[in-house]
Amino acid sequence: MTDRDAGVDWQWFGQAMASMARDLLAQPSVDATLERITGSAKELVAGCDAAGILLVTGGQVETLAPTEQLVADLDGLQESLGEGPCFDAARHGVRERVFRIADFTAEESRWPAFVPQARKRGVGSMMGFLLFTLDEDFGALNFYAHRPGAFTQGSEHAAVMLASHAAVALSSARTHEQMEQAVATRHQIGEAMGILMAELRLTEDQAFATLRRYSQENNIKLREVARQVCEKGGLP
């Protein structure tokens, strides 16, 4: 089958995905990789008019790699209303990783405030894919169409592949960030230990024990104690 609106031309799709995968490896940053992924949506996902990635970190919403302003507006709408398919899927622990609204002109009981307001902005249908869910942090790759019923099974196959690339890119970024934070924390703790060793004439083990004891007694994380010692030149 070669009509991409009715199904999947696997030969064409395989070649397109292989080409994109090679291109993704050449991208200089995670942001550039995500922009390449969402930018490919209109070509690879039948019916798609816009795409973007919604992130929620500590309750704060951020839009990554939107193909147009509409995407950021819809993410902001979900945040302001406190409802929408992304929020529902993440907050209520829905096992299904894919969420859809096939027709924004029809009544939608799950998101009674979001759907009519999104329809006023020209949205006819959407589908999204959860990329990760961790405590209050989650991400989703969303695809939007101006006409109702725009997405087919073929669209979903293509979208799943794009979502897998986005998930890998975000996971890599989160791991890298965590590693950088861990290294910075170790350096700061080492610096704080050095300050205490010089100020109180302690051994390395005694300095670390002092930091840890202060952390436990005051219910403050060790990295925060180390930061304060570095800033003040000694224990607070």
C-alpha cells in the first residue's frame, strides 16, 4: 500500500527513517535533535500539521522544539486549565502510552474545558505519546492536525518511531545532566571538606563525618551543607 493516508508504504518509510536516523546522529545538540524530530513530523506522519514536545518538571510546563506557536499555546492551555490528554495520562498512571482525540468538534467528557478552547485555535484532532513519567516529571511528543479524523493507523506507526527517537534523546540529556550534577556535587563536597580540614585541623575522614553529621542533625541535604560551607568559609 502506497497511500500514506490509508496505510504505510514500508519501503518509503524505512528509507525515510534510515535517512533521518543518520541525520540525527549528526546533530550538534539535544535541542537540534528534537527540532529535527518534530520537523520531520509533517513529512512522516500522515495528517500532521504541527508537532512539539511538552515537558513538565516540578510542576512547570516547558515546550521543546515546537514547529509553530500553536503547539506552545496548547501546552500553556493545558497548564492553565490543569487538564488535557498529557496531564491526564501522566497524573492518573494510565498504562496506555498513546492518547488520542480524534475529533475536536465532538463533545469530549474527559477534557471538557481543553477541547473547545483548542478547537477555537484551529485544532481538529491530535495524538500524543508519553516519553517518560517520573514522580511529577513527565514528557510527551504531541501531533496536531487542523481537520478532524486526520490520523490513521499508518500515522500512528510513523509517530511511534519518532517518539522512540525523542525518548532516547531526552533520556540521554537527563542522564548527562545527572552526571554533571553528581560531578559538581562531589567537587563541592571536596572543597567543603578542605575548608573544614584547614579551619578545624581535621583529617579527611573527620571532615566528611562533620559534614554528614551536620546534614543529619539539621535535616539538610549534604550537597546543600557543602554549598553553605564553601560560601561562608565554614559551617553555618
